[in-house]
Amino acid sequence: MFVYIHVPFCSNICAYCDFPKVLYDKKYIDRYLERLDEEIDARYKGEKVGSIFIGGGTPTSLSYQELERLLKLKDKLCLDSDIEFTIESNVECLNEEKIKLLKKYGVNRVSLGVQSFDDSVLKDLNRHHTGADVFRVVDMLKSVGIFSISIDLIYGVRDDIDIVRDDINNFLKLDIPHVSCYSLIIEDNTLYGVNNREYIDDDIEYKMYTFISNTLEEHGYKHYEVSNYAKEGYYSLHNINYWDNGEYYGFGMGAVSYVNSNRISNTRNLSKYLKGDMVDSIIYEDKETSMSNSIILGLRKVKGIEVLEFNLRYGVDIINLYNIRELIDEGKLVYKNGYLYIATDYYYVANDILVNFV
């Protein structure tokens, strides 16, 4: 079983972010951590936990004492000896003391919200760090023995491919094993959405995507999911479980769980969560829905879906489902060596293929 813990508090609100979040306010923190404690006690059934992922929001926006209390929640869980323990952080929210605290409580993987090394782009995104700050924080993480480090990058904020080239070259200088590269998505209820931000030209964005993919693969980073690249042995186990449509607990405001075929969605309303009115909906997923989700999620992986495993899980022949044969004939999907996957030339438009299975 895997566990996700959501901390919605942020020191600032980024222009593009659509995740459940609120500005940090000290008066809410203690009650929030109490509710997390109660929720874990009420719902966790003692399963062995192979991964913890603390995300947000910005978990490290908490004070040292608050962060320590958050990290202690792991003691409520029965942990595998080789657990992957990830925490998300913004660059400006980490200092030497907090990094040592992460190490003390067993965090062995850190995902940094970098987005760009270009200071003007960072200002546009309403980020509060500089490109130079990224190098400083990565050095501090390595100094305490945390080497499994990932960064997020966003491309398409500007229509200048030179910015993307610089971002990837700076990433390579960091000498870390994982990067997630996302094209800018403009959601309605974000600052970009409210201000009617426009997308850059599709052809330019495709050139950016191609440059990113080719350059990272040339430097030994395996393209293992549509937006994710890693050195061998450093794939995100937590995210792979999502893409495999595996079970997981989600604790905290706005978190989602998938347990015993039930999708349990927590409220995105902080007041309700603090009052203990945590669950917004519980939806049972029948076989048809589960199969659809397994295909949509599984095809995000570059290696795709292991056909025999899928067929045994659901008692069907995946090749005869939906319009998969048609997509194979069109060259959009490939069935080879026991795996069904999106053809390389169609990675960039993967979502156009995945909508066939919604």
C-alpha cells in the first residue's frame, strides 16, 4: 500500500497552480495536523506501506516545529524497510535546519518545484526563488546524504526555445537523477486563467518537447512516462503505482484514495476539513470503469501496459476492447513483446489518444 499526505499551505500562490491550496496561516496549522492524525487513525488499516509522498501545497512552508510534527505521522504507519519517502518543496522553503530534519525522519527523496532557472520566467510564474538558489539547495540536500532529488520544470511559458535549452542545460549541471517536464496548462481558476493568459504556438511547443526529450535521453535519462525522465533505478515508485492503477491512501484536504475499488475524495474546503467533515465523495468503480482507468493511466508509461497482467486482472483480452485494434492499425498504438504502448511519434499528443478510453 502507498500513502499520500496533502499539506495545502503555501507561502505564496503561483500563477498557474490548480492544486488544493491556501496561503500559510499559523492559526490553522495545529488543527490541520490534528485532523490528519485523526484521519489516519480512522482509515488506515495497518497495511505495509512501500511509499509515503507528502505533497501540497508546500509542506516545507511549515515552521521547523510544525514540519517535525508532520513528519512524525509516519510513525503511525507500518513501513517497509526499503520505503521510498518523498516530500515536495519549493526551493525558498528549505534551509540547512529543515533539510537535516528531513534526513532525521527518513525522507530519502525530495521533489523540488523549480519550474525554470530563468529569473524573469520565475517572476512571471510568481515564484519566489532564483535560478542560483536551486543550485544552493541541491548542494545542501546532497551534503546530508539525500541524493534522490527530482525537479519540476514547466515549458511554454514563453515562446523562446532558448529558455528551454538553458533550463535543460542547467538541470544537467545539477547532476540529479530525475526531472518532470510539463507544458504550461492554463486552468480557469488560476491567476493565468482569470487574466486570460494565452498559450504559445503549438509548433514551437512541439519543438520544445522534442528538444527536451532528445537531450535528456542523450544524457542517460530514460523517458519512462509522458512527462517524466530518470536515471535507471530512480523512477518515482509512488507515481508508477498511480499509473498502474494501484491502491493508495490519500490523507488531507483535497486528497484522493483508491481502496477496495472505491475512489474516496476529500473536501477541498479547509473549513470543512478542520471541522472533521473530511470526505466529499465515495464512488465505487465497477470493472468497466477500472479497466478504462487502467488503460488511460497505463498508457502514460512509455513502456505501456503489460497485456498478460491486464488480461489476468480483468479476465478480458485488452486488444479486443474499445477501438484498440483500430489505433494499432493507425500506428498510434504498438503491441510488441507483450506490451501495449503509445508509438513514440505520438507521445506529444498522448492525451488525444487517451480520450478514446474515457
